[in-house]
Amino acid sequence: MTSQMLRQESDHPRRCFVVGPIGDPHAAHGSPEREAYEHHLGIFEQVIAPACEKYGISAVRADGIAHAGDINEQICRHVVESDLVVADVSGGNPNVMYELGLRHITGKPTIHIGEAGQLPFDIASIRTIRYQRTRSHLAGARKEIESTLEAGLQDGFELLTPARVLRGLHTGDGPAFASEVSDDGNGEEEDTPGLLDDFAVIDDGLDEMTADMEAITKTIETIAVLSEQCGTEMVDLTKANAPMSARLAAIARYSETISAPTGELNTVAAAFAERMTTLDSGVRAALALIEMTPHDERGEGADQFLEQLMSLDEAARDGLAQISSFGASAGAMVRLSRHLRKPVKEISAAVKQLTSAITRMEEWAAKARVLAHGETT
């Protein structure tokens, strides 16, 4: 690198955020999670960090963020604000791909690396530095990153297609939050390699969560009807001064009738919570993208997305209130008979699943409400 390049203060990257799989440092030795951690830490320490250091660039991974706070928000900010991002796309990790899509749209320097044979098809059109798990290949990958940095510092980093598309959208050539532009102003067709389309996956996931919530509400209503019928029967038995065995038999029948719907309730609640975990990073990235886009330049799809988050949050909170109320009543009935222990256990598990999921959903909705009013956080 020449002395002239070193003097390029305004364009010289100083901070590099490394996007990629992390693994679990606390997992048992020999487990896939621990092996993933060791492997990707090695790539960071032996390949990425030394290459950046050669040009005075400080590299950090998500697990190296020192400041306290919401880790998802911190990652999004590092992805958007860092001077340089190096992304290890090995295996096409969903979180990595969402973060990478968000980064591409900023137009800031981004370098792709990935293990040979583990590269996702979606970004096959974008140059990626490939490595293998041998010392010589890792050294070669480090040199390739150094060469890419040197060329970028000297001649400028090339905008990838998603960034060029969004730049065009922001100058009024098309609706924001779109995945394709048919004309770039020069009569040439240009579309993204699918990274913006990845956000459509979020919409599909939210539709599935909405369907889950409707199923949960319907099941709760079924259980409520059966409970009311049991309550009426118990009142009649009490008025008739029926023997305790008759009342116990009524409780046993009630337990049997709600066994299937309570089991279904727990299953659907678990699916709802799992979808939440899967979509969380992507939704946060999409919200960050919308926040970066001026309010009057957003397309209709962005507004619909925000509205969907707010509506789903309201439905989920109403459903949780219903199931929590019913769970409390059913819990008190456990003292009446052991027959109710299993269905009440199913209900309690469903409440726990929904409570955890809705906590995240409330964060989505709060951000969506702010953005829907044209503000920024």
C-alpha cells in the first residue's frame, strides 16, 4: 500500500464488523456448536483480523461488542454504521444473510468470504473469497482479503447490485422497498440477486404467525365452551345434591374432552414461538432498513409491513390475555381432581411459550409504531 493511500483519511475504513456464524463457546467439547465456534474464531483470528490490521483497521465480531444493551440492535447498528464489513457466508446462515442484505443496501464496503462447498446459491453472482480448512488455504484467503482492501483503498470499493438499485430508488426511479428495477436510467435492466427478495420470507413467516394466532384463538374458544358446559353441569349436580362420585365423574369427562384442544393449543403456541425466534433477526433488519429510508420515499409494501407487525401484536396480546385468564381458572380446578393436571399443564406450557414470543413481538410493534409516524429512534 502506498503512502498516498494511507493519507486518504475520509475514505480509509477504520472499523470492520465481521458478520458470520458464531457457534457456542460454552457448548460441550466435540459438539457441533463448539466446533463451529472454534472454526469461525480461527477464521477471524487467522484470516480476517490480520488482514484488516495490516491496513490499520480494527475488526470485531458480534461476541466482541463491549457495550451493554440490546445485542440485536447493536448488531444492526454495527452492520449499518461500520466502515467495512467482512461477511462469512458459509452455510447460508439465515441471520447472516439478513444482516448481509441490510449491509448491501447501505452501499458501504463489504467483502464476502466463505468455505468452499458451503456457499449459498442466492449470492453466487457476487465475488466471494473462498477458503478451505488448511493452513495454506487460510493464508491464501488472508492475502486475498489484503489484496481486496488494497484495491478498494486505491480505486474505491464497487457498489454491489442491491446498493445500486436502492440508490436509484432513492433518487425517484422507482418505489422503495422493491426488489427489482427495470430501467436504471440508461436503458439497461438491472435487478438484485435475491437479497431484497429475502424480505418476502418475513412476510410469509408473519402470515404463518397470524394463522397460528387465529388457530390459538379458535382453540381457546373451544376450551371455553367446554368449560362453560362443565360449569353448568357441576352447578346442576350441586343443586341436585349429587354424590361426590358423580361430580368427580363429571370432572373426569371434562378433562377428557379438553385433552385434545389443550394439547393442540400447546403445539400451536410452540410453533408460534419457534417462528418468532426464526424471524426475529430478519424483522429487526427490515425495520432498520425502513428506518434508513425517508418516510416519503417508502413504498406501499413498507407501510403494509409495519401495519402487519402492529396488528399481529394486538392479536397476540389479546390471545395471551384470554389464555392466561383461563389458565388461572383451570389452575385452581387442579385442586379438585388429578384428572385436570395434564390439560392444565398443557395450558401452562402454552402460556409460557406465548409470553416469551410476545415479549419480542412487542419490541417489533413498538418500533413499527414509531416508524409508521415518520419518526426515528
